[in-house]
Amino acid sequence: MAHHAAEAEIVDTGSLTRRWIMYVLGIYILTFGVSLAIRAGVGISPQSSLTRTMTLVYTPLSQGTYNFMLELIMLGLTYLVLPKDFKLKNFASLIPAFVLAVFLDLNLKLTEFIVLEEYALRVALLVFADAALAFGLFLMIRANLVLMPIDMFVNTIFKRTGWKWGNIKTGFDCTLLVTSALIGLAFLGEIKFIREGTILNAILVGQYIRLYFFLYKKMSAKKDVAETGKLETVAS
């Protein structure tokens, strides 16, 4: 799952059971953050804005269902971009995608009671939501297990083209935003869920993850120093 050397430094290479628990917990916290961001009502991430808009276009399907459908489409595109590298094990990515869809619908249900009127409180909720979302991502990166189809698609584009991963991800997110806006205009007569919070989300999530990386490395360094000190004490 690690995309960069910085991520590789913080991945857990220990017990597989512990890593799966961490991974599933990360998915839950991520979807909790997404649901809180939606309840804030000041704009959400590109992926969420698209799937949320679709729930207004065709209401019988839940946002979790639309999210899973998007992941399924991305898995198909991954095959089309680089079919020779596509393996049967790639279908395993649909398992965490399904879990994410279930958790998302569950958390949207659990947060239905949150209705804020004051703008400052709504922004504060979004800031907290992004912190939770980023922490969920951090745990998933730490677990270093299965890539979601969307991340797999971005990685495949990177492998096929050699373009910078960050630029590909930015282009992908912008494509989702444009698609969400066009669908909103075509079917609803207005753009939904793309506001100032969308920009705030793009900035904060990355910064939060950097903060979690920094704190984890700092804690690990202190732990290593403490263990070294204990060994020296025993040796002497």
C-alpha cells in the first residue's frame, strides 16, 4: 500500500492478525470522518461529492452502494490500463471496498442526528472530520495490506506513464469533481456538495497525515532510545 519511501518507513511488518485489525479499524475511522464531513455541510472530498450527488439523482441506492460501484468501475479501468499486470488477486481489493461501503452507510446512519446551524461549528466539525479521515488513512497505510481499487487505478496509471504520483492523484480528484459538478447540473440543476470545505479537505487531510507520520516517527525514536538504554543498563 505504501506509495512513497516516507510511507514505507512507517508500515507495520509484524503480526498479520494485528495488521488486519488495524486495517479494518482504519476503514471504520475513515468512514466515520467522511460521514462527519458530510454532516458539516460545507463541502466534502471529490470522491464523496460524486457519490453523494448520485444519492440525490437516484435515491433508492445508498452512498455506500455508489461508493462500491465507483470502486468496481476503477477496478475495471485498472485492467484496461495495464491488462498484462492484472492478476486474479486484484479482485481481493473489492473485499475492503465492500467493508468500506457497509461502514459508510452505518456511520451515515449513526450521525443522522448531527444538524448544525452555526457556520463556525460546521467548519470546526469539518476540521475534526478531516482529522479522523486522515487517521483512518494513516492506519490503513500502517497496515500495508490491500489497496482499494481507486488507489490501485492511480498506481497503475503511475506505472504505465511514469508521471508523478501526486500529479496523477490530483488529476484524478479533479476529474471526480468535474464529473460530480456536471451530474449535479444535468440532473439537479445545481452543483451539490462542492464548496469551500472541499478545498479545506484537500489541504487538511494531507497535512494531518504528515503530522501523524511525524508523531509516529518521533514516538518510535523515543522508544528505540529507551530500549537501547535498558539494554545498556542490563549489559553493565
